[in-house]
Amino acid sequence: MDQHAQNDSTAWAEGYLPGPVLLLGAPGVGKGTQAKILMQQFHIPQISTGDLLRDHRKRHTELGLLADELMQRGELVPDDLVNRMVAERLASFDCQPGFILDGYPRTLVQADWMDKTLASGELNAGGKLPLVAISILVNHDALLKRITGRRISATGRIYNIYTNPPRVAGVDDIDGSALTQRSDDTETAFEQRMREFHAKTAAVIDHYRARGRFFEVDGSASVEHVTAAIREAIFTLRQQPVALAGSL
Ligand code: AMP
């Protein structure tokens, strides 16, 4: 197929199989925003471990109660609990053509589990395609502004009081619902989340960089530019022969 035709989102909608895609990066780089856009373009689910954990908290499950304090402080939830939660989600039928993981893996233990699980084929998730990893980069000061300015609508629409404010303060433009702030979007929790990122998640990014099928994207550009760069990266990485990129 002609490269431009296949790279066009309409062509993608008509049967392009993206397989497993990892979106990696520090808190606030835009993983969630981009994952939601790509989910609609590819027709594959976004799996955000942060969202799954917040849902557990809301439902007061055992995992939710355990995760609550850790999340509030900006610390990571134990690997075995997160891996089990991801395994359950990946076993769903909708993950077969592919999925976008947002905020996972965040430690080398999680990355190792993910690599082995996909290689074993036991979940049949993501078809049989190897995963591609995209790392999004944004500088620390911009991240702080994004995180502390972030406000979220009841349906998950994301605003920023500094850079993308709603028309009426505190109210969603579309459905009028009240905007809320995540309890870990404070400066103190952000700094702890950044410490966790540098101590544990930076090594995960190095792991996938070394393995190939990896691309780094400048996340400080506009949302549309970042989406275009990620799409281009996925398309290009998918063309690489498995042997070149290291095998799963
Ligand atoms: P996020 O919504 O991705 O920013 O995640 C919010 C919080 O959920 C993190 O600060 C962690 O406490 C927890 N969390 C999310 N994903 C993971 C993960 N893969 N491993 C451990 N903890 C996680």
C-alpha cells in the first residue's frame, strides 16, 4: 500500500492493526491526552493504570483502599498488584487488535512481566505484533504548570487553568459539569511523582530504547503536532523487521 495512503487516519481506521503501544513519560507529558486521541483513531482501548486504580478507589475495593494513600502521596503502587490488574484488563476481547498502555510499565519489574506475558501469547492480547514504545519528553517547569493547572470534567475532558482554561471557570464547556482537580495534582505530590519517575521509570524508558521499536517525541509541541509525531512513529516502527528491533 502507498505509504501516504496507509498513514492517513482514514486508512488506519480501515483495518490497520497497531498492536500493543506503550506511551511512556513523566507525569503531565500528555500520555492520557494522546492515548485518548489514538484510541479513537485506531479503535483500540486505552489502558491507563492510573485510571484503573482511581476506579478501584472510587469503588472502595481492597486494591483501591490499599492504593489510596500511596497515590495521594505520589508513590507507586506495588508491582504485583498493578501487574495483576493489567493482566485482567488485557484478557478482555477488545485488546486483541492492540491496546495503548498509558502509565504502565513504570518499573523494570513491570516491564519484565509485560515483555514475558506478551511473548508467551497466553493473553492473546495485541494480536501477535511486538510492542512499540513511545517516550514523550517535556521539561520539568512545564510539567509542574501542566499538573498543578490541570482540571478534569466528569467525563474526563482535560483543561488547564493557565494554558487551556474553560470558558467559565470551574465548569466544563460542553456539558456544564463541575471541573475537579486530582488529589495528587499538588506541587508536593508532583515532586514525589517526579522522584519516582527518575528513580524507577527512567530505567524502563532506557530498557525499551535499548531494545528498539522505540521513539522519542517532543511533548512540548501542540497536541495535534504530538499526535502526528506519535502516529508517524508507530507507522515507521511497525515497518521494522522483528530481527532489527529485537524480538519479544
Ligand atoms: P497516573 O494517572 O498515571 O499519573 O497515575 C497516578 C498514580 O497511580 C501514580 O502516581 C501511582 O501512585 C499510581 N500508578 C499508576 N500507574 C502505576 C503503575 N504502573 N505502577 C505503580 N503505580 C501506578
